[in-house]
Amino acid sequence: MTATIEDARIDPEEIRDSAQRLLADMVDRRAGWEARPDGAAALDQAMRELGWYQLIAAEAEGGLGQRFDVLAPIYEELGRSLAPVWLSGTMATIDALYATVSAAAEQLVAAVLENGWRMAVVTLAPGQSLAAASAPMVGGAPDATHFLVIGDGEAPPLLVAADAPGVSVTEVTSWDLGRSYGAVEFSDVRNVLFRLEGDDVLPVVRAHSELALACDSIGGASQCLSETVDYMLGRQQFGRPIASFQALKHRAADHKVAIELARSLVSHASRQFAVRGDGWAVLSAQARILACEAYAAMAEDCVQLFGGVGFTWEYDAHLFLKRALVNQIIGGSPDDLRDRIVGDVCQRAQTARL
Amino acid sequence: MTDNDQLSGLRTEIRDWLAHNLPADWRDRQGGDNTAGFLAMQREWFTKLVEGGYATPHWPKEWPGGGRSLAEQIVMFEELARGGAPRMSLFFVSLYHAAMTLIECGTDAQRARHLPAILKGEVWCQGFSEPGAGSDLAALRTRAERRGDRYIVSGQKIWSTLGHFADQCLLLVRTDSSGAKQAGITFLLMDMKSKGIDVRPIRQITGDEEFAEIFLDEVEIPVENLVGQENEGWKVAQVTLSSERGLTLVELTERMALSLWRLVDAATQGTGDTGMLDRSVARSLVDISARIEAMRAMLATLMANRMAGREAVGDASILKLAYSRLSRDFTALGLRLQSFAAMRDTRYVLGAGYETGNWMFDFLNSYQYNIAGGSNEIQRNIVSERVLQMPREKLG
Ligand SMILES: Cc1cc2nc3c(=O)[nH]c(=O)nc-3n(C[C@H](O)[C@H](O)[C@H](O)COP(=O)(O)OP(=O)(O)OC[C@H]3O[C@@H](n4cnc5c(N)ncnc54)[C@H](O)[C@@H]3O)c2cc1C
């Protein structure tokens, strides 16, 4: 039995390979910045044809029965290519549906795959509910057919159709012009498509969303570092490449260390989450904190290391910077994450005491 | 610094003057994606400042508004900042870089031609940097060849602040490539309407078009536009680069101190209720306020030293580095506090200092202090090598 399950496992590195090929082909990372069509719909279609949306759904629902470990490289490559699409809302919803205790959830997964529904996760502020709420910046909201609404309390996450009465979505022009964002408002929304009951549902939505952003950030940070190093090797001042100045080399080295450290935690957290192994909920939040911090620091320094051209619209340094800064706060700021997990962190520390 | 009676008199005078002259709606008029409004408001305000005698305190006393002490100049910048007046962005290079270069190194004819014109609103830009010569400015390659009574100039300048609005340009060119790279540089004044000039604005990281590229194709510049001697332009350029004598930092620091309330506002979601402040935010606010006060204090000390003729090597670099790092951290804190609002609202007000109300804009904009006019890294080289006397890295 075990052998067959393991045989059916897709090698994450194969997925990475095919993601790299697809994205190299289809992503024009400056599209949104130059007011060109962003190709998000075509890319989404290609992702669907490649079966990415099926990956973690069960075979009974027409899925491929995989785990989070095959999504991690996809998220990372999306980040590296500065892709215009949001995959994680839909995937986190599928993941969460399997964490519910209801059989109806499986039918919903089948419907998501069949109808090509696209989900965005809306995080309500304390005190808000479907009766009255506004979320100022939700990734992927303009293209979402449904919202998975989560709060900070005990209430189960709710699935709401984007066209339900009382739901309104306004496209938001953010500084990150490479991806779509929307402001979502709820006013007296009564039509709830599904209540996702179950102890693990909220933690699963969160962990999946945090890890998707963490992977995206690792991909973006690595790409940013590699383009920065290339620029430093090519740019000559004082008769030599600026890459030969020790003060600059050491900064690049520090970024490399921060990125690799974060990458290690992201991989570990992704594996733990994939098998719901020990500590997955805390690890995924920790992974996002480190990965987003490494990305923001890298991208901030990238602008400085490029000098005058870093201060322009024409060069790509700011694409990374603006995305890194949004990655850091979307769906919850680093401080929100810290506050959320500090209790668990302390408890684990006390339990592990010698 | 404590004022004597004369300085406090000046403060009162400027406050009164501002009360009568500052257009209350200047932010709306020069803000947003509105170049015409920016130019019109800047010109209107500049004219008022010149009339009031507050535009040229640093000029010699034979010029209108001139002959003020450095202490008075500082008071003026402080009061204009405190009164919420717009910054003089469009005319800054004219009033400082161009005017001071002409006053110290120009000919009588050049001064007679340009200083009155500057008072009437002639806009200048600085054409020093080139694609291949940024930190290593002396590597510049724009060629000037003398033919009779003209120089024929070809090459490319880049990053010229407001170059696309300029009437005149302070231009560094190469007239000799045989010796040390600093030795063959010449300083010229270039009329931006000359034939062969193509100016293209460059879009900045903020989306704003605030600097420009200048392409020069056989541009003719009369020899009387030479400043100083041929091949001795490097010395003149140093005068240009130190012409604002730290006053920009006085102004910017004052404006930052006066914008601290915006951080409190963002931290309290506009309620002003500091009792509810998050602890870690509260501590960050204290740290930033301490650094702003320190910056003010250091400026006061170093400006006083400067007035007393006791300026030390590297002082300017220490100030610039301290300020540029502070500007990054100050705006980064605003970004953290304003959160989503900073990510979405892209409204900005040109020339408003830290008053655009959008912390992402201010954060991105703060890179200019960290890159332009000698980057942080170059300032660190100066502090370590010239102040701390560490050995130099081998440079080409
Ligand atoms: C907003 C803005 C306005 C400007 N306005 C003007 C203007 O009006 N007129 C004008 O002439 N110029 C202007 N400049 C140009 C500015 O002075 C240059 O951008 C600056 O000198 C840096 O040069 P660079 O861009 O070529 O970067 P580079 O010199 O290529 O630097 C790239 C990176 O290498 C680092 N580096 C370079 N040399 C060393 C070294 N020896 N040791 C360690 N690190 C090093 C730099 O610090 C930077 O991080 C402006 C620039 C900006 C951003």
C-alpha cells in the first residue's frame, strides 16, 4: 500500500522544472508597469491545463492526490518570475476543504476544479463579520469567483460567492503593479455557500497562505540577489567592477546567508505542513517572517546597490522592492504573525526544557 | 542654538510674512500628477520669496536679499519649514549651485548676465553625472573641443534633476584625456536652448519624472561661458557641490521633525490616542524621535563650527550619512504603521518633503538622499579613510 502511494508521488523538482519553463515562456514581468496586458488569464489557463489546480485534490474529485511539497516549488517559481497570478487563494481553500469534517466539502472541491472557481482569502479585522466588514487590500480579489473569509476568533471560515448580495469588490491600484489587488466590502451578506467546520481549518488556511508567501519571497529574493550580483559584476566605477569593493561584496554575502537560512526553514516548514508533521502551524508563520524579511532587505539593498539606475522606473529593482513590501504585510503583518504564535512558541520552549 | 535678539526678531518677521503670503492651498495646487500645477506654484512661490527678500540670504550683500549670516540663513530655513511652506525644488540649483559657483568662480559678465536672471526665475540644472561616471565622477567623457571662440560639445549627461525644465546647465566636460582624469575637466555654462541638445525626462521609482537625460550632439558653447580655467573645472565643481553648505540638511531635518506627528497619527490610526499605542511601535517612535533630535543637535554644532571657520574634514559626510540613514528608517517606520493605506494610495505632493501623506512615496523618495550627491558608500569611504585615517582601497 505504502509503496503505491509513494509511487504516485510527483517529484517536486520535476514540477519546478516545468514551472520554470512555463513561466519563462508566459510571464512578462514588466507588463503591469508599462500598462501592457498582463497575460494573467492566459497564464491561469495554462496552469489549469498543466493540472496545477488539481495537484492537491484527491483522485475521487478528479485531483492528483499530491501534498503541499509539490506546490512549494511552484510558489517559489511564481515569486522568482514576478508572475501576475495569485494561485494560493484557491489552493489554500482546497486544502482547507479537506480539513473540514463534512463530506459536502469534497463535492465543493470537485466543483472548484470543474468550474475553474478562483478563490481569494479575506482576513477580517477584529470585530468585523459578514454583516459589516471591509478588507482594504486582498490579493487576487478582482478575479475571484469566491472568497474564503477568515477572522481571528473561533468562528469557522466561510465560503462566499463574489456575486452574492452585499459583497462588493473594488480594484485597487497598489504600488505593486505586477499583481491584482482589490478592496472587499461586506454589508449584510447572508448567502454563505459553505461553513468550513473543523479544528484544523483555520490553521490550514493560514499555514498554506503563509507558506505560499514565504516561497514566493524566497523565489523573489533569490532572483533579486542574482540580478544584483550580475549588475555589480558588470558595472564599472573607478576602473573596476563595483562587485570588487569589499563593502559591497559583504553585503551581498549577508543577503545570501539570510536567504539561505530562510529557505531552509521554508523547506522544512513546507515538508512538515505537507504531512501535518510536528509544529507545522508555528513553523509556517516563522518561515514567512524570515522569508519576507530576507526578501525586503534584499530588495531594499538592491535599489541602493544599483545606484542611480536603481532609482528609476526603467530598471527592475523596484519591481522586487514593491512586491517584497506587499508580501510582508498582505493577509497579516510580521507583528500580527508574531503576536499570533508567541504563545505556542513559549509553550513549546517550556515543554522542550531540559 | 539660542537666538540673540536679532535672530528672534527675524523669526517673528518671517512668521508674520508667512501668515500673509503663504497660499493655504499650495499642496492642492502643486500636488498629484500635475506638472503644470507644480511649475506654476513653484514660480508663484519663488516670486514671493524673492520679493520678501527670503530667497537669496546666502548671496553677497550687494544683491537683493543677500548678505545674511549663516545663522540667519538657518533661521530662515527653519521658519519656512515650520510655517509649512513648499520647498524651493525648481529653483534650488539656480539659487545655490549656479549662483554660488558664479559668485565664487565666475566672471563679472557671467554674474551680470545670470544672477539677475536667476532672481527673475531662470531655472538651472546640474549636468555632471554620466552613464559611466557616477560615484567616479572624474571619469566623465563628454568631449569638448575648442574651435575658435566656441567649444563643440558631444556626449551624454544623466540624472540631471529637473533638467527638462531648465533654461541653463552647469556642465562638466573633458577637454584633455592625456593626464590624470581630474586634470582634463572643464566647467561650462550651457544654454539649454542651444542646437544639438535633446533632453529626455527619466521616470523615477516613485513614478514621478523628476530628473532627465541630456544628449549633446555637437553643441556650440561660446568660450565666454567657461568658468575658471580650461582643464581646471574639477576645482570649480567642488565649489558647486559644496554650495549649499549643509543648509539642505537643516531644512530637511526640520521638516522631518515637524512631520513626526504624521507617524503618531499613523500609529494611532488617526485618533491621536497615544494611550493605546502598541508597545513595540511606541518604542520605535521614541528611537526615531531621539535620532531626529540628535540630527538637529549635530547640525547645530557643525553649522556653528562652520560659522566659526572650524569645519573638520569629513563633517559633511558624517552629517549626510546620518541623515540619509535616518530618512530611510523614518519613512520605513511610516510604511510599517500606515500598512495597507501606504500600499494603495499613490497620491503625492511634489516638493512637500515628508508631507505627502503617503509613506510608500516618501520611503521610495528617501533613496535619493542615500544615492545622489555621493552615495552612502562613498560617504563611508570618506569617513573611514579621511576621518578615521584607514588605508585606502586601491582604486583605478
Ligand atoms: C534623485 C537623484 C538626483 C540626482 N541629481 C543629479 C543632478 O542633478 N546632477 C547630476 O549630475 N547628478 C545627479 N544625480 C546622480 C548621482 O550623483 C549619482 O547617481 C551618484 O553619484 C551615484 O552614481 P551612479 O548612479 O553612477 O552609481 P554607481 O557609482 O554605479 O554606484 C553603484 C553602487 O556602487 C557603490 N559604489 C560605487 N563606488 C564605490 C566605492 N568606491 N566603494 C564602495 N561602493 C561604491 C555605490 O555607492 C552604489 O551603491 C542624481 C541621482 C539621484 C538618484
